[in-house]
Amino acid sequence: MDFTLLFFAAIAAGLLLLVVAFNTIVIVGGTQIAVLERRLFGKHMPQGRVVAMADEVGVQARLLGPGLHVLTPFIYRVTKSNMITIGETEVGLVESIDGKPVDPGHIFAREVPQHNLFQDGEAFLRNGGQKGPQVQILPPGLYRVNPYLFRVEKVQAVNVDNNKVGVVVAMDGEPISPGRLLGKKVDGHDNFQNGQAFLAAGGQKGPQIDVLLPGTYRVNTKLFQITIQDATVVPTKKVGLVTAKDGEPLPATEYVARATPGHRDFQDAAAFLSNNGQRGPQLDFLRPGTYYVNPYMFTMALDDVLMVQRGEVGVIVSNIGKDPVIAAADPKVTSTPDQLKDGMERYVVEAGFRGIQREVLGPGTYYLNKLAFTPYIIPTTNITIDWASEVNTAQTPRVFNPLSIVSKDGFEMTVEVKVILRVQPEQAPHMVARIGTIENLIEHVVHPLIDSSFRNQASSSEAMKFMQDRHDEQSKAEDHVMNELTKYHVECVSVLICQIKLPERLMETMTNKVVANQQMSMYDAQQETEGRRREMEKTKAQADLQPSLVKAEIDVQIAAQQKQQAIILAEGKGQSIKLEQEGIAAGVEAVGKAEGEKIRATGQATAEAYAKQAQALGQQPLSIIEIMKQVSEGKIKITPDIVVSGDGNGGSNNVLSAFIASMMAGGVKMTPASPPDRKP
């Protein structure tokens, strides 16, 4: 019995010792946090306090460090947890659960010294640490922070990639100065990684003028809200036109803010403001490249570079500079004012004055702020304008409908016209001062001028005459247009009438007349051709007969000589013949007389014979016999060349009988027979 009691007593004593040892000895590991709570024998915490100091009852602000600790039993209790680990890309944001109130007007507690990054809670409270979000942060590492006094939130560090920019908004600080949009620049905050330095230097609440460039930053993201935005990129052949949201007010007489030095292509907004940069469109601009510009301070719009091609000049109208009235009054400036219809005066001035610049830009690429300088591209080559129904618009983009005009005699005509203009480079600024652009020149000057010119000319001419005098009408129009365009400093190269279309009925009349004239001309030409052909044939025949003519002339000469010779010979021979013939004549005369006597005697004898035959036979039978004799001798032809016989018996006898009977009756006329043909 006594042994059993002793045994249980020993066990109870052992258990008691274990309990006492458990509450007395505390071993804290190297990566552990040991939070100490005092339960008895201490002061009460002041009202409003959450964490106790060493002599106060409650959860202690202090921690037990690593190692073996012997505590008074039943007075303290220890709660262990792991140390807080902040990674390489993380930041620890701390909020204090206890401490003094934050200063009025502030959100974040000010930084206090000697608390060893919140690992010494008593020092934090003793040095006036304030309750609430802390400005100071925990960088990467291991920390023994009392979780009953501080809450630690791990967040990623701010990473700004290439071609990005970090825009910062401070959640605490002094109020922004009146009239300003952004907080002023303060030094020493190490790209907003030192919040306490920012606040201590008078950093202002709200959007900040400084930005974060590409990189990694350990920023208290509860104190500074970071927005990652694209950096400002200006591509090639572009210009970045900048507008400032903050700065000095822009004078009412100015359209573009003056140039400001030192802002490093608007990447140093603080320098821009400190050098009295003006709010509004800026004269300075950004060339192609990447820029880390604060978008809360500046906005950027892209514009094309100015490209002046061959055959063009760039006329620049400056919106900045001295007043052009001063330029006109300045004897050193040779400017000429041009009065426009709208009452405004524009001047062609030298550089430095507001207005149309006398010096033009030749072919090339120009980075130009078109808010400050307005360019006008003026072609210096020939400009062709057509009033036609069918034109290749790719070659002639300026086309109007054909002109519709009415002639003096009331006929409506359609005229197609081509006008060629040219602007000399030195005259381009004056042309811009006078009318503005080439489009204005064409629409408001050339087109009305051509239309009215041809209407006026047509109203004083008949339709047919207008067409016939086309060259004169063209010359008159060209002279008129040329004189008018000189007022606008534009050269008229030529005015060409391409086509005149008359009414159909008038064209038919004209066509018929032309055809008739052409036919008459054709007939005259044919007649002339025939005459020339005859002359040619005559000439050719004469040429062909030329040898004969020469021979004939020679023969004539020979014949004349032969004639003379023959005459002489004939005269001689005639004399001889005369003498000879006289002798012959005498002989013939004698013979003739003898022959005559013979014939007379013969005829007398024949007559007597016929007389006697007639007495014997009768006169008619004797005539028939004589005729038959003549027929038999072939001296008289009584048979026809063609004989058609009625029957085959006695045809010839019947003919002869009929002939004789007819002859007896006196119905046959006898003709002597033709002499027989003789062959040569």
C-alpha cells in the first residue's frame, strides 16, 4: 500500500516536473519565431494598446531569439511560428496593429528608427511607431516579425519591361500645389523605393511627375500605385507632336507653346516645368525613336513627315514668330502684303516672322511640326486641267465636264478644253498668299475663268463661225486666261480647244456642204488631172515623133533641094521636050487627021449598015441583038448575083425571057458591068 502511494506520488511529481519544465524551458529554432505572452504579475496595458511591453500583461511586443530560454513557469506562454521569407522578386508590405495614431492628413505611418525592420517590436513602440500601413518595406530575406504586432503582405516587386514606362500615383503626401496636375519632383526616394524619403522631402499625393524606366523596383505598392504603360514610340517617317497637360498658361495670342530647353525630349517633365514650359501644343517634337514620357504630363500624336517630291516645292506658313505687321513695317524686311477677299492679310515674310515664308523647301524629307508650321505642297511642273468627257484620270486627275455654251445664233455647243498651268518656285509663296492651295486655284479661279471666257466668246459668234475660227477663239481665250492668272502669280502655258461639238442638224448641213465642196474639188482635180494627162500624152507623142520630125525636116530640106534641082532639070528638059513635042505634035496632027477620016468613014459605013438592018429587022429587034452582043462581051451585066428559082425546069430561060420582055417594055435599066478586080 505504501509502495503504491509512493509510486503514484513519484509519477505525479514527475508529471509536475514535466509541466513545470514545459512551461519553463523554451527552445527556439533558427527559422522560428517565438511570441511571448505574459499572463500574471504585470501592469495593465494602456487603453487602446494591443501589444504589451515587457512589464505589462499581455502578448509581448518582444520576441524570443533562437536558442534555449528558461521562463518563470505559469507566468509566460510561448507561441511559435515560422520566420517570414521574402523572395528575390517580392516585397514585404507591413501594417502595424498597434502604435500611435497616424499624423492628421496622412494615410501611412511615418518611419521610426532602431526597430530593425520591424523585428524589434518594443523599439518600434518605444520610438513612437504609428499604427497602420507602414512606409518602410521588407526587402528580400528572412524576418522574425511579431505577427501579433505586424501583418506582412508579400507582393511582387514592380517590373517595368523594355519599351514600357511605370506611371506612379502616390497615395500619401502633401497636397499638390494649386494649379498643378502632378506632384512636384523630390529627390532621394530612389525611384519611389524609399517611401519615407519621399514623404520626408515633401512628396505630394497624387500623380507623380517622375516615372519608372525599364527595370525591377521594390516599391511599397500601397503607398505608390504603379501602372505599366507603353513607352512613346515614334516610327520611321513619322513625327511625334506633343501636348503638355501642365505648365504655364499659353498666351491667348499664341497657338503653339514656345520651345523649352532641358526636358530631354519631354522625358524630364520636372525640367520642363522648372524652365517655365507652357501648357498646350508644343513647338518641340519627337523624331523617330523610343521615349519614356510621362503620359500624365504629355500626350503625343503621330504625324507624317513632310515629303517634297521632285517637281514640287514646300511653301511653309509659320504660325509662330513676330507679328507680320511688324514685318511689314520693318524696312529690313522686303515683304509684300496680299489682300484676300475675306479681309485677312497674309504676308510673304522672312524667317522669324509669322506668315508665309519666302524661302521654300526643295525636294527632300523634312521633320516638321505641322502645328507650328503649315506646309503647302505646290507642284512646279505643268498642271493639266481637262474639261472633257473621256480622260485618263490616272494621268490627268483634274477633270471637269465639257463646257456647254450657247452661240450668238442660239445653238448649244459642247467644247472640250485643256489648260496647262505652271507655278514658278519663287512665285509659289505669293500664289499661296493669294489663293491658298492648287485645289483652290483650280476650283475657284481657273474653272470659273475658263467657263466664263468661252461663254462670252460664244455669245458674240455664230456656231459655224465659232468652229471655223477655232484657232482665233483659242488664242483669245489663252490671252484672257494668261492675263487673269498673272494676278495669282501663276503662269498659263497654253489653252487648247480639243473638240467642238455642234448640234446634229447643224453638223449635217455643214457636212453636206463640205462634201459638196470636196466633190467639186475632186472634180476640179480630176479635170486638171485629165488636162495634165493630155498634155503629158501630147508631150510623150511629140517626144516619140521627134525622130520623125527631125527626119521630116531633113526630108523637107532634101525635097526643097531636089525640087530646085528638078526645076532646073525640068526647065532644061522642058525646053528639049518642047522642041521634041512640037515635032511630034506636027506628026500627030497629021496622023490624027488621017485617023479621023478613017473613023468617020468607018462610022458612016456602020451607020448605013445599021440603017439597013433596021429597015430589014426593025428597030427593037436590032437593039436586042446589040445588047446581047454587049452582054456576051461582058460589057453589060444582066444576071443577079443571087438567083432564087421557083422550080427546077427552065429557070434561066424564064429569067431571060422575062428580062427581054421587060426590056422590050422599057422596064429594064442596063448598067455597065463592073470592071473585073485586078490584083496588084
